[in-house]
Amino acid sequence: MASTATSLASAGLKLVTNTGPKKLLLGKCYPCYVPKATRVYVKMMDWDDWLKMYFVRFDSYFTHDPDKIAKTGDIVLIEQLPKRLTRDITHQLTKVIYPMGDIVDPISGKKCMGGQFRDVEEVKDRLWGKNENAFDYEKAPPRGWQEGKKDWTHRPGQRKFHEFDDRDTSHMAY
Amino acid sequence: MTFMKGVHPIRRTLQHLNNKRLVLKPFIQIFQVQYKNGVPSHRGAADFAHWHLSQLQYKNPDVQVITYRGLTPTPFIRVFFSSGRELLMDVDRQTKDDIYNRVVTTLCKTEKELEEAQKKSEVAENPAHFGYGCKRHCICEIPGQIPCPAVIPLPYHMRGRYRFGFAEVDESKFL
């Protein structure tokens, strides 16, 4: 939180706590090319008065995240800023609740994999016989080691509407 | 009852949705449920989400009510407060009614608080009000106002059909 305070201060805003009830939301992180920000998709429910039913709606928020603590796929807690930072950034990222691939069961504190505890999965693997090339959680590097090499989600995407034979050069080739 | 199709469409009736007890305390911002489908110990949490989550959202439109499925092997309810703190409820192997009672006693407004809130919103409380749900149905019942035209006809100069020439006053009646 200290870095958020200093980064907000550089923009002329103060991180003030206890300013009354804060609007908190839980959402999932999506790729975002805006620097120092994370795009969060929040699942909201729309009420239909005739059918008396709720329908899903996704609200997209650009959240202030200077240290990039959240990665794509993480479920995070965001908080509304007292005043919007830029035209797009209206919220700040408070905490990563369920990081993707590294979910921790809040009750037991144990790491989970595919809806089951990792140690339970290990016992299963041992009984069936574990493959040598299988993914090893302890030896695997932290998430994000392919960024810049094969993961390009931090760069704005390219949208190609038509393939021009005279213009599209060979750098598009694989 | 509209749209009577699907599993338990009674959940889509106002009678079912107007569960007065499931009004959350004002400092609650997010109500998150997590469970897995098909696991017997998660059955209570799944049933609670099936029956009561729509009621909860209906009575608390400003709270974000979300469900996550298949994250962890233990079902839980996680509530986030506006202060930044959170509350965690382990609902493993509990029935839907146990979870419902637990949520009502810990997170919802008490009967007293609900009564007080209802009294404030009640229109009939103000004796000066009249209309639907009030002690006096129409302005004609209020002393000092024109009596009900169904009982005593209005004078000719107040009746549109005589004012705008659609009917003429038959003066022979007054002779």
C-alpha cells in the first residue's frame, strides 16, 4: 500500500483512509496495456422486473496497480478511488484474493490445484505413478517468466481486418 | 408467476424473493460463496446458493453477490466489509438451513432493526397523508375540502362539460 500512496502522491492525490464506506468489488484480471494499471472484469447482476430474474453483466474497470501485483486470470479485490486518477483509471487494486494457478484455501491455508489440495493430488500421483516430465510445483519458476519471450499480453494487441498482399511484409510470417 | 420454466421457478416469484430476514448489515460490500458441484459435503452450500442467493441479491441490490465454483475443496462464504476486513465462514458438511440461520444471525439486520427501518418508510404513519395505504383514501375525506362528487355533485362552474359548452344548464329546474 505504501507504493500506491507514493504513486498517487506523484499524481497529486492523497491516499486517505477512513473516508467513509468504500465501494469494494471482486473481479478477474484481464490483459491490459495501460502502464501501471490492471483491467478487472467485475461480474454484476442485472434485474429483469418482468421475468423476476438476474442476468449476468460484466463491468470493466481499469485499476491502479503500479507494482503489477496482479496477473491475468487472478481474482482481485478493487476499491473505488475517491477521485479518478486518469480518464480510464477509476479504481485501485487492493489485494489479490485468488491468484491463478496458486489458489490458497482460506480456511486451511493449504495450496490448491484443480479444486483439490496439492498434497492430496500428490498422494494420488504417487499411487498411480507420476510422470518424470510432469509439472512440479516446487521446482517451477514463479508465474510470469515467459513475459517478453512468449507472453505478449502486456503489449497492445494487433487487429488485422484484411490481408493486403502488397503491404503485409514477411515479419508477419511465423 | 411469469416464466414458469426451469428448475424451481418458484425462486422467481416476488413472494419468494421478498425474504425480509436476508437484509445484510450496511457495511457489507461483497458476499462471496465458493463450492464444488457433485461433492456431498458441499451440498448445503450449493443448496443455499440455489435457493437463497437470488433473495439475498434482491434484498441487497448494492452488494456484489458472487459464486465461485471449484476453486478449493472446502466450501466457504467470504464476506468483505467496507472497512477492508473480511469474514470467513466454513460451511463444510452443513445443511442449507444451518447456513441460512448462520448467515441471518451473524450478517443480517436484526428483527428490531428491520422493524425500525420499516416504520420509517411507512406512509400511513404520517396522519396528514391520504391515498393508497393511508387512513384516508381521498382528499374528499379531509375536512375543509370539497365533498365527494359521488355524494354531492360539483357546482356547474366546476364541471368541464358545462364550462366548455358540451352541455347546457337547464334553467327550468331552478324555476
